[in-house]
Amino acid sequence: MGIEVFPVRTQAELRAFIRLPAVLPGRRPNYVPPIWGEERRWHDPEKNPALRDQSSIRFLARSNGQLVGRIMGLVHRGYNASHNERTARFYQLDAVDDQEVVRVLLSKAEVWAREQGMDRIIGPFGLSDKDPQGLQVEGFEHLPVIATPTNPAYLPLLVEACGYAKHADCVAYRLAVPNTVPERYERVALHVLRSEGLTVKTFKDRGALKRWIVPVLELVNNTYTDLLGFVPMSRAEMQKLATDYLPLLDPELVVVVVDLHEVPVAFVVAVPDLSPGLQRAKGRLFPFGFLHILRSIRSSKQLDLLLGAVRQDLQGRGLTGALGVHLFGVARRRGFTIIDSHLVLESNQKMRAQMERLGGESYKRFRIYGKAL
């Protein structure tokens, strides 16, 4: 039998679409599932405000009675309007190791994108840079971390064979937690804090942290404007992120720098690596999955950076070092030995230089592909 590709229309088909990566043959040996409840909420416009105003479609592929792949098409109208683009996105591409399956899935997404009036398609890319972006192309021997792709190694080659080329790359750095922070970093950090009248805020409990979530996300809105695919968050999206992530945050692993008016000018958020716990929990929090995740948090020696920003006029002044000095101190005391930087755009030379000055090495690479329609 041939390959049948059909749009997702029913709730049963949506459930199959969401869970497909966990059951497809050929997934990578160290595959890490998402939290399935979060995936369901992401696909629900009532619970994901960012999805409401966008054009989207989902396709499933079936062969010999078995599902063999999936893809989502997206058009972010607001981003296109603000950047004078007609760009579609494909997202959540998963498939068996079969060139024809990937070809027909991408072809369906391309036809749909043309029908939407688009002249280019990129992906994998979701609603924003906060969604897992790109396909991993290097570093498969290392465990995926939260909010990053977990695709098999064969998938990028199958995409490239369909005429797709590199649009942008992201890299992830691995840093060893130093036994002592070099004196020059502490000196520069102290100087910038004093000269700018800034204060470092640290937290002991989530109650103290809660009021800072929205101000920190407002800083993200103001500083991420040049990043690929970034769209400023609405207040509803900020509230959703606060609700989703506050229970996962360890207050000691959040550092915020504020000015004289108590307005955040820089911050960093890190979490203990959840991936081993997510594997054991199989992506389910209940009835007992959360216990695996809690054990993973308590035993992890790796710290994953989730989010960070420095106000644009203060970038390059040493505030990244000030954040690092405090985070390294907590990490050392808590027994962490490794830090994962999360994704950094290959073109973000300032951030890459900071990582490399701190002794970081690039150990994973992720690729966003593009094609003219």
C-alpha cells in the first residue's frame, strides 16, 4: 500500500498526533519524551493563547494501516506582518526512516503554505523561540534536555534530500562549574553593579519569586527583539508561562539584577536536568511520574539554563559575569558539576564569546531549515 497523508480533524487523531514520537520505530536510543500534559495544553487554543490567532494545520501519515509520521504547518501572522515576510513554518516533524514518508509530509505542508499565500517555509520552528526549534544535527550521544529537539539522527538527512538548506543554526555549550570563579570576573561584576547602582536579588522560596515572573518576561520582550522568530509575549502568555513554570523552578537557581527603581535589568533561570526523570516517568506526571522527576532533580549533577537576558544598553558591560558569579556559587554549593547553556544562535557572537570565556565548549548543534516555495 502507498502512503496516505490526512489532516487531523478529531480529538482521537489529535491524541495520536501528540503521542506519535513515543511509538514510532527508529527513535533515538536516548529519546526523552516531553511532559504529555504540557503537549496537550500547547495544542489547545483555549489554554495556549499564542495559538489562537495563527493559521495552523496538522497532518498524519499512514502506511499499511500504521501511522508513520506527522507534521504541523504554521503561519504566524503577527510575526510576518511586523517583519514584512510571507514565511510559513513546519513544526513537530517526526517520521520513520523513510525518504518517501518525509517527502510527502513536507510536500503537504508546502502546498498548505502556498494556499496561505506564503513564499517561504522554515522549520522545525513553532510559535516562538521558546518552543523546541530545529533538528539536532550533532551531539546525539548526549541526552536531550528540556525544551530541545530529541529527533533521530536520520531525520535531518531526509529533510535535506527534499531540497531544504540551512536557514540558521543554534549551538549548546557545556560548561564545567569552576571550583573558584576567576578573580577578574568577580572584580568586573562588582564594578558594574556599583557603577550602575544595581542590586542582585536571590530567592529562598517561590512566594518571593512569584512577583518577579512578569517583570522578568517584560525584560525578555524588550531584549529578544532581534532573535529569530521572536514575538513579544502578551500578558496572557506571560501569565501562562508563570503558571506552567513556577512549580518547576528552584528559587535558589533564579538570579535577578534590578536597578534603583526595582526594575529588572538582567536575570538568569536554571533548573536541574530533568531528562533522566522524564525518561523514567515516560512523560507522565501521574500517578507516580512526578516522583521520578523529583528524584532526578535531587540527584542531578547537571544544571540547565532555561532563560536569561540583559537589558540592551547594559549588554557587554559585565552583567553576564555578575549573574554567573552568583549562579556558580549556588551550583558549587549544591553539588552541580556541569551547566548546559541551552540553545544559542550561532550568529549570537556576544553570547557565544561569553560562554567560551567561561570555558564552555560547543557540544550540540541544531539546524533550522528553509526552502523557497
